[in-house]
Amino acid sequence: MEPKKVMQWNTRASAVYALGVWTMVGSYLYFKYTGKFDTPEFTQPPKTEEMENPNEVTYNTAHSKTVIVYKKDFVPYTTRIMNFIESFTGGAPPGDRDNGK
């Protein structure tokens, strides 16, 4: 493509982008000024007291609530892999595993 054509397309794309941005900004200001864009007040739902299960982990986000229930004697995969590799290598030297103790 010729450099003149590239500059022409760059100018056109910039104009379309600028038009879109000004349309969004203008729409926001119009709705804010007329009062049609009122943000609703956020209220927390009442919390219910639940018994805590040590094998249950809850992750709350703005849009979802995820509950993970682990088995009683659950061992994470990373620990399983580490134990498998250490069975071949003889394990970590003494003192490396228990740095904080």
C-alpha cells in the first residue's frame, strides 16, 4: 500500500474514533444533565449466620458467589506432584522445609 493511502486510512480511522468518543461523552453528559442517568444506591443484602465448615471455602465477587467444598483429607495436586518428585530425589535438605519453625 502506498504511503499516501496509509495516511488517508489513518486519518479516516482517527475521525471515526473521535466521533465515537465524542458521542459517548456527549450522551453521558446529556443523560447526567437531564437526570435520566441516576445511579441506584447499592444496599447490602442481610447476612445470615451460617456455621463455618473448615472444608468449605467461599469466594465472593461483585457478580457471583463461589463455594468450594474440599474432601475431608484433601491433598492439593501441587503437593501430590511435589511428594512424587521428592520420592525420587530423596526430599529437601533438613531445615529447608521448615524455615519458619
